[in-house]
Amino acid sequence: MDTIAEGTSAQEASRPLSFPIVGIGASVGGLEAFTQVLKLLPSTTNMAYVLVQHLDPTHTSLLAHLLTPTTPMRVQEARDGMVVQANQIYVIAPNTDLTLRESTLILTPRTTTINQHLSIDTFFSSLAENARHHPIGVILSGNASDGTRGIQVLKERGGVTLAQAADSAQAPTMPLSAIASGCIDFIGSPEQIAQELIRISHHPSFHQPITEEVTFPTETGPSREQAFLKILRLVRQRTTVDFTAYKSTTLLRRIDRRMVLQQIESDSAYLQYLRDHPAEITALSDDMLIGVTAFFRHPEAYQALIHEVLPHLLATRTASEQLRIWVAGCSTGEEVYSLAISVQEYLTERNLSLPFHIFGTDLNEKAIVQARKGIYTMPALSALSTEQIQRFFQQVNGNYQIHPSLREHCIFAQQNLLADPPFSHVDLLTCQNVLIYLKPEAQQKLIQTFHYALKLNGFLLLGSSETIGAATNLFAPVGDSRHLYRQKNTSTRFPFLWNRQKAVQNKQGDLLMEGHLMREEERPYAFDIQKEMDRLLLERYAPACVVIDTQMEILHFRGRTSQYLEPTAGKASLNLFKMARQSLEFALRTVITTARHSGQPVTQANVHFQDQAVQREITLEVIPLPALSTPRFFMILFHEPTSSLSAAEKPPLDKEATTSKARNGAKDRRIRQLEHELMVTRQQMHAIIEEMEASQEELQSANEEVLSSNEELRSLNEELETSKEEIQATNEELRSLNEELETSRKEIQATNEQLQQFNEHLHQGNEQLQEARMYAENIVNTIREPLLVLDANFCISSANPAFSQFFQLAPADIEQHPFFELDHHQWDIPELRHLLEHILPEQQMFQDVEIDHVFSFIGHKILLLNARRMPGTANREPHILLAFEDVTQRQELERHKDAFLAIASHELKTPVTSLKMYAQLLRRTYTRDGDEKAAHMLATMEEQANRLTHLVYLLLDTTQLQAGTLLLQPTIFDMNALVSTLIEQVQHTAETHPIQMEGRIQASFKGDPDRISQVLTNFLSNAIKYTPAETPILVRLAEEAEAIVLSVRDKGKGIPVEKQASLFERFYRVNDSSQTAIPGLGLGLYISSEIVKQHGGQVWVESQEGEGSTFFARFPRDGAPH
């Protein structure tokens, strides 16, 4: 298995993609559609293409081989670990699932989901997750609904989605399912899809990487940032939705997507387009609000719901107590109904009856409307079991609608999470894939809102990529889950300020649509007379009070506290001492300190303070509230003094006595007040002194511990220093000893090396000679072709076993015998003797000399002989190496093959012609009857019959050439017109390769025009096959003294020199490992060369690798056949 594509390093394999990837999903009829797309795509889009085709898992795929002739781009089957390259095409392998990791393709064994193999969804989802550029998804012809879910994920990521129009698809079910999802941006024929891909590839936004954070460059930043803010302002004015709390990356990705779809390249131009087209503002807003959801999207979350959340919520709940669940950002309702199904199944399995409501809210009004309808297509229900579909859904016009018994538990409303009031008393709150699109400050606000909405110890479920961030004081994780949290009891309650009027206005339609159910849920619970009576008594007669924590932060106000507490100027604060009136601060500090130390209620009467120039008196009481754990809380009560009798109940007094007594009473009260204040002051001073003494003792204790630690550290440091010195001395001794040993070792090693080198030189020569001799002998003795070594006198020096076995001669009758006397002088052939005599003196060689002879022992044989000179040495003269190859059987088989081809081609011609004729008749009949599908199939049959006919004619030409029966029909014709007409015909079938003509001849030409057309057609078809698209091909006519020259020049890869000589041989094809093989039989050039030869001309090629090839055909002017 290849782990990294050829020529690619491991570093490149882990490098993120630097170009867009186009994912293409197809099934039945998809190959034809994709072929039509490829024919129009150039190799310069700087995009990679990945085809995920539904394939038979039990058969080898020929998909890459079939697509190669249709495109100049390289087509290859995806392998595990292959690195994706731009301007290349990758096709999925059979019985696998294909995914993307960074820039690497990953193959895994095929999997199924509810009896479906969703290979397209699998790849599209991984493409959306790994793409650093806007991904592109294309859905072509096919059955079922694979790809619909993946298209939704791609669009969520900011990608562009395309689908084949139903009227152009052989199987329209798959593209229609994707179109029904509402996530397709472009619908068209394969040709239109190709043109749209070319246009998208030229858009600058699609070649900019998607980043997590947006920075505006200095040179272009201000202008783009200003345009960005103006676009958001337009959207807010048009839709009342403020997107400034969303991450800029998310919004810019959506804006770039819309710019691509509207064919606009600059931000300023798009801003103007929005001003001129209000409907585009709405479309952009919908794009920004796009919510991708699905039934049971995150199975692990629903497992946590069943095993962690519901058991805890239902453990202590009464049968009449309602279970309240809030799904924030519910999109089109799938998550709401998934929760409803899970809760209903949980209750049914345990035979429980419990009222529950699930509230689903979303900012997207269209999504809420769809959620209320509760109607979904079958592909959307792929994650549900058949039993769940039958139980909780009912069929409506081919789709599936939520059953009323489940729908009554679900309530939907449009809501802005950042501006509208939240729900309250919620047991479970889920908010998946909302926080990831918001800025950190907006995330923090939502987390605080969720804490407010949940009951004590309520549960919060976030998406797979979301956390509570720094809000660990508000929520605690449940078990090992990173996405399920439980609300923590906290001393701080966050003040929430909502625009109630705006919220009511926004939701009037929602309340009407849901029959006021939402308003009913937010009303107080049923009227309780006991609670109402307690509330009135507390409100009228209870003293003003506050609750504080140990940090002196006020958590709760009760009654009118403005006489004692007031906010200070500057930054807002709920600290008790900052809000208390100055004359109360000292008394408050004293009673709170006493209560903290004693843990008992503490009261201080006759506390005087100034209230708007009026001297007032109150009683302070601090009560520690019972708590199971820290932090502790304290309630502070402010008691107003009351008289024992009312004015009406007091007895009348003498006025003078009253005045005197009043003066004495006032004096006595003043004395008592001063005495009391002095006593309180002494108590406070005593408490402060005790606190200072305690602090002094603690500080002294801490100082002593620090001094003790310093002493211990100093002692440890001294011990370490001593150990360091000892180790250093030991190291120096060892270093000296090692140096001496190293010197001795080097001297011994030098001596050993000299001895080893001397010994190696002695044996090396002998070993090399022995190895060379054994190597040569093994080769000679192993090969099956007979070999002889002849000396200068043509005596046989040696012969391999194959020689004696083939010619049935004993070894003793071979070696040291003259070659020409061997086997009764049968080898004394004058032509052979002549060739051998010139090898040694002239250092020549000969190849493929054919000897047709009847031998005494082995009968008639046809042999090919090859001979070359073997250089001599100082102790040996040069020799001749003579090799024999038996081609008797090969030539016999070729004769039989040629005869067979002649018979077969003649026998095939008639039935193929009949087949083609009947197919044409049937096609015309079905076309006339309006059966387009059958007509299309018969047209395909005609095309295949034409290809078979062409093959038959090639075979006929070949057999006629071999048999010498191919006759020319010479006539005088206009060569210029013939070439021009033929170029025009070929150009119609190869529009991607412009063909140019150069040169003309002056006079008419005599020859066979049909056969010369056949030669030129072959030259042109080869040039088109091996030349990249959009590269011109040159046809040239030139005149010579006694001939004209026809040539075709291309700019392809070129042909290696060593292969050029064999190009015009029968069945020869150039194998190029750098690209996928191009189909063909290898007969075209052979037939062309024979036609030219029969005209008395010559054919040849001039080619250089990397620069292209030129094929020439020279015809004599008289065109006389030979």
C-alpha cells in the first residue's frame, strides 16, 4: 500500500491544501455526465477533482481508464495516503470509503448507514472539515439520496454547491434530493456545470485560504473593513438582525460565497450591488443564518441524554411536575424532534407518564416555519430506524410529518439569543453549533444567559466543537464528557436587561402561531393563596435587608434599602461597604465581623446615621445563613425603631410639665446615646485590636516558617556544592585515564587497519575474478537460446548446454571443432561465412540474420543469428559470440494469425453492418414514437457499432497488406482541397485542439485520395490523443523536386529515440509510464506506412522528448502504385 504519492514528501503530505477541491458525487448515469463535464474542463483551473462514484464492490474498477481519453488532466484511482495535487482527477476505488485529511486521501473499508452506503456524504463531510479554501460540491445523475447531507455540510462551511438538472440526468433522484434540501446554488446540464466551474476557478476569493481569524492588510485592510461594516449595516437595516457579534471569519466566508455566485470580484462592487438589489440583502442574511442540523446528528450526545441526564432529572420528580427542555438555535427542528423521540422512548420503556415540553428557538424565521410544519424527506430520516419512522411519523404527499402526539410536546418561536429574554426554570438546555460562530464576548454572554435559564443543577449540552470557556464558576462537566455540563450554584446572579417591548413585538406572530403556548409557559405557576399571603406580609412588615457573601458582595435585596445603601459614583459595584452610607460603615463592619467569628446572629441597637441632614436611629442585625459548604452567606436586616403606643393612645399631660420633662428626657437620651456610642467604640476598638494581634501572630508564624525554610535550603545548597566538587574531581581523574586508554586504542587500531587493508588487497582481486566468472557462466548456462564462442579460426571454444540440446549434438562433438564442419558441414553457408569473417578484423557485428535450413537431426528450422566481437585480454585473443534464436514456430503462428484475421474480419463485416442498420431503424422508430430513453440507448449502440466497424476495417486493411491484396485506386485530385476538407471534419470532433494548415501545392496530384485521407486522419488522431487541450496542431504541405511532403506537427510529450524505429511496426504501441495508457491497437501507423509505401513514398517521424513530434509522408508526384 502506498502511504505517500510518488514524488511527494511526508512534509508535503501533512501540509494544508493550497488550492480548492471539487468533490463530485455520482451514481447511475453519472459516468456519462462526468465525461461531458471533463471534456470542457481545461487543465489550468488550479483545482483538484475527486469523483466519488457508486461502484460494484465486487469488481475491479475501470473508471480511471475510461475517463483518461476525455481530458488532458491526469486521471488516477485514489490510493490510501495519496497527496492531492492541483489539475488532477482522482476516482474512488471499489468497496472503500474515501475521506480527506489535510491534503491526503484516506481509504477505509466500505461502511453502511441504515442499509445505505453513503460514500458521497462521507467524502463531502471530510472535505468541508479539511478544506482551507471554499470547497465545491457537485451532485450528478444517480438514484437514492447520497450526497444530500454532505451538500448541507459543504454549504455550512461556505462552499459552493452545484447539481445536475433533472431533465439532463439519466437518474434524477439523487440531484433532485440535493435540490430539495435548499442548499444548491447552481442547477444545470453537465456542460453548464463545467462552464460554471471554470468561472468559479477564475474568481479571486476561491484561491484565498479560509483562516480562523481575519486580519485586514495595511494596504487593503481599511477599505475592505469599511465595506464589511457597511454590508453588516445594510443587513441590519433590511432584516433588523445585527451580525456584529458573529465572528468576522464566518461572515466574510458567506459574503465571499455570495460574491462568487453573483460573479462580483470586489467588496465595493458587491456593496453597491446590495444597495441596488434589496433581495440580495435578504439572501445574504439567509446565508449568514444557515443552520445545518439533522436527526440524531451527534449520537454520543443522545447516549449521554439517556444514561446521564434523564435518570437524574426524573429521579426525584413528581408525576405532575413538568420536564422543561430548551433547544437554542434549533434550525429546522430536527434536534427538537430527536430529543422528543428520545424522551418519549425513555418514558415508554419505563412505563412512566410525565408531562414534558421542548422549546425550540432560532433567529431564522424561515427555519422556524419549517420546524413548525415538521415535514421531512426520506433522506433526512436516514439516521432513524424503521420502527421510529413508523411510530413517530405519518406520510404526507410522499414526505414524512411528525405525528401529532409528538408534535404537541414541541413549541417553536423566533428568538434572538443575544437580545430577547431567555426561558427560565429549564431542566435541560441544548445549544449546538451556535457558539462557534460568535465572538468570545458574545459567547460569554450566552453562557451567562444559559446559567440564568437553568434550574439549580440543570444540564447544558453544547456542540462537539464548543466549550464553556472560562465560565468554570458557572458550570461543571458531567463525567468525562467535554460537552455536557451541570449548572453550579454561584453567589453571583448576572443582571439581564432585555427590551421587553421589542421582544413582545418580535414574537407576536410566534405566539399566535403556537396558540399562545409560549406565553402560557412563561406565566407564573397556578395561584397559591398561602404563598400570596406570605408575600404580602413580607413586603409590608418585614424589615429591609440584603444578603451578602464572604467577599461583601450583595447578592439579593429585599424591601426599601435606599435609606441605608446607595450606589457610588464611577464604576458600578455591589460591594456592601462601597454602597453603605458613611456613618453606617463602621457599625456594619463590626457586627459582620462578630457574626463571622461566632457563627451566631448579632444585633446592634441604637445605630445613628445621617439621612439628608436628619439624624436617624436603627438597629442592625446580622444572621449567618445555614450553608452546607463554603462560600457562606449573611443576611443583614435594617430595623426601624417603633413606639409602644400610638399618639391616640397616649394620656394627656400638663404642657409645662411636659416641656420640662422633654428637656430632661432629651438630655438623658443624649447622655445614654453618647455612653452607648463610647461602649460600642470600645468594643469595636477591642475587636480591631484582637484582629490585629491575631494577624500579627499569623505573620510572625509565617516569618518563622520562611526563616526555617531558608536555613534548610542553605544547608541543602552547601551539601550540593560539596557533592558537586567531589564529582568534578572524580570526573577529572576519569578523563585523564580515558585519554591514555584512547591513545593506546588508536595506536592498536591503526596497526590492525594496515594489516586488514593488506589482507583485503590480497583477496579482493581473486574474489572479483571468481565472482565475474561465476556470474557469466550462470547467465550463459541459464538462458534457453543456443550460444557459441568462436576463436579467430572459427573453432568452437565453448558452447552452452542449450546449443547441444537444441541441435541434438554431444558436447564432445562440439567444442574444439571447426564451426563450418559441424554436423557434416551443414553450417558452411557462404553468406554466414562472409559475415563472420568481417567481425574480428573490422570490429563489426550483425543482428537478426535469418537462416532457413533443413538440419539432419532436427529438421526444418528458421533461425535468427546475432554475432558480435568479444574484446581480448593480455592473455587471450578476441573471440566471436554467436547467438541463435529459433523463430520457426513464431512465423508459423503469425501466418495462422494473419489467415484467421482475414477470415474473421470478412466474417464480422456483414453482421456488424446488419446490426448497425437494424439499430438505426429501431432508433428512428423509437424517436418517432417519443421514447427518448430507448432512442438514446440505440444511439449508443450505433456508436459502438461504428467503433466495431472501424476495428473491422483496420483488421481488413492489415490482412490485405499482409496478403498483398490491398490495391490502390489512383486518380488525379486536388491535394489542397482534400487536406482542407479533412481538417475541417476532424476539427468538429476535436474542438479542444485548434488545427492549423500551412502551405499549398501548385499542381494536381495523382494518387488514391481515400487512402491518403486515411493516412492524414491517423496522423491527426494521434496528435489529438497525445497533445494537451488548447495546444495547436500544425498540418503542412510542401513541394520538392519530384515529390510532395505531408506532415503533422504536435506539441505533446514526444517519443523516446529508442522507440521511434518501431513506431510503424504492426501492433506496436509506445508505453509511457508517466501517464495512463491511451487506448488503441497499434495498427494505425503500420497501415499508414504501408499505404505510403504502395504509393512509392516514405514515412518517418522526427521527435524530441518534451517538445513534441512531427510525422512525415512523402509521395512521388506521379503517385504510381508499387
